[in-house]
Amino acid sequence: MELHDLQTYWWILISIIGALLVFLLFVQGGQTLLYRANGVTMRQMMINSLGRKWEITFTTLVLFGGAFFAAFPLFYSTTFGGAYWLWSLILLSFVVQAFSYEFRRKPGNLFGRRFYDILLFINGCAGCILLGVAVGTMFFGAEFTIAKGNIANAESPMISTWSNTHGIEAIYSLKNLLVGFTVLYLARTQAAFYFMNNLDGDQVIMSRSRRSMMINGGIFVVLFLIMMSFIFAATGYEEQPDGSIIAVKYKYFYNMIDMWWIGLIFLAGVTTVVFSIIYTILTPEHNRRGIWYCGIGTVLTIFALFCILGLNNTAYYPSLLDVNSSLTITNSSSSQYTLTVMSYASLFVPVVLAYIGYVWYKFDSEHITPEEMDKEDHLY
């Protein structure tokens, strides 16, 4: 494969992983719904349901970052090395999630279960919003400059230079926050679908999950429409044959039209998500299949958004300080040799996904019941 073909292949692969990550954020969304539990037993059922999946979400997040590091190391060094306050907050929120599930039910813990439930709520909110803010900078730009020649400077070999706030300024951007809250309410909607599918108890569980789905689903649809209007109206940046980068108004909208197959995937994904909400509202309360319609639609939609972000000569990480410092899949990728070797390794990804699917199936072969909470040896 030629170098550009390898770069495109790896961007598509990263887009797939990113889409799966957004779907798996239903774990974070579910943690923000724990306060709606009707009693201790229902709360424990919800936490045990999420506890069986949180490691898959965390692993996918690490895989997403690792794939970016391997395929597009200049992006990785630029964003993680420069916007370290933003990424430090993201990683901190996931760290508190990990030890909350680990220590929540440890005998004699000093803080009590409620303290760890609060930490899970914080991770659910902060994790989704801040990840959305980070993705928002990829659409709307960040305050950095690139000088590759600095690598030969022994006194200051830093390639990327950031503003003094080092990523905090991204959180103050209303557009970035819009992306963050859209991700949050999508995660909450998917979590409600997931609880309807995975928990088996009295009618209270189903009715409360159903109500959460309708409320959060409605808010998500409104936020998503506003977010997409900003994205389609935004000025993007396009790489020219000589390597220079120019501003193009409505770039992401034009990408959706130029790559019509991506546009069809986007429309199919959005339609499926909306269908899952309407279908569940109109069908009897024992319907449990909404999570699969919503999950498939989410993966298709997010995959399409990542594609219009990086393909068609688009700068996927625009610089607000110097347009020619913007990163594209061409100027930020690894060498052809590295991408080729990793492409062979990526052929094992379907095997890993099949194993995850098998484990998921075994976990969910039976719904979680109140009686199980009294017999289960391992509770989170």
C-alpha cells in the first residue's frame, strides 16, 4: 500500500475505535443515573450491571489513544504534551472510576459506599463532557503552533508550543462544551436503554429507566441538532498539493457531500438513533431492544463524523494561532514502514472484538435480578 493509503486506512480504523468508545460511554452515562435508584437493592443492581462493562470502556479509551500514538504521533505529542491540563482532568476522572469500583464494597473502607457513588457520578459527568471538549477542539481548533525544525535545537527541542493555559482554554469554549454535553446526554440515553435491557426486577426499574430515556433522549436530540449546525457552518482547513493549508468555509458540510457514502452512513446512523427513541416510546414497556438500535446508530454516526473530520485532505486538528500548523493525516503520520508493520498487527483486531463480544454475551446471558444481589459472590 502507498503511504497515503496507509494513512487513510489508519484514520478509518481510529474512527471505528472512536465510534465504539462513544457507544461504550453508556457506562459513564449510567453512573450519572444512580441517584434515580429506588432503594439500596436497585442501586446495587445498576452498579453491578455497569461494573461488568467499565473495564471494556476503559480499555477502548486506552486503545484509542494508543492507535493515535502509533499512527499519528505528532497529534499525540501535540495534544497530550501541550493540552496536558485537559487530558490530566480526563485521566483523573477515569482513575477515580477505577478505584471506586474496586473499593466501593471493601469491608471497613473509611469513606463508605456513598462517597464512591459520588465519585462514579463525577466520572460519569466529567469523563463525558471533557472527552467531548477534546473532540470539539478537533473540529473547532486549539491554540498551538508547530515548528518541526525545533527538533534539531538542543536547547529547546519542543516541536509544539501551546498558549499559557495548556488546554484549559478549550473548556471555556461554548462550542466545545456543546460537544461535551451532547456526548453526556447521548451516554445517559444509552445508559437508560442499557438498564432496560440488562436489569430484571419490579416495574419501577423499567418505568424509571424508560422515563430517563425519554427525558435524556429529547435533550440529546436538541443538543445534537445544534451541534451539527455549528459543525456544518464551521470553517474547516484543507491541505493543498504543495503542503500549505487554507481555510474553507463549510468544509465539513462539503466533506459530507463529496464523500457521499459517508453522508449515507451518517444519515443511517442518525435515523437509527432517533428510531430507537421513538420506537421505545411507542412500544409496550417490556420492550428491551432499544439499546441495540441506539448503539448501532451511535457507532455509524460517530464513525461518519470522524471520517469528515480527517479525510478528504481535511486538517483534523486546526491551529487557531497558525493555520499552517494545523495537523492532517499527511503531515502528522508515522513512516510508511511503521504504518505497514502496524497494519499487519491490526488484522488481529477482529479476533479481539470477537472475544469481547463473547465475554459480553456470557455476562448478559441472564438479566440481573434483585435475588442475585443476595447471592452474588462478587458485588461492586
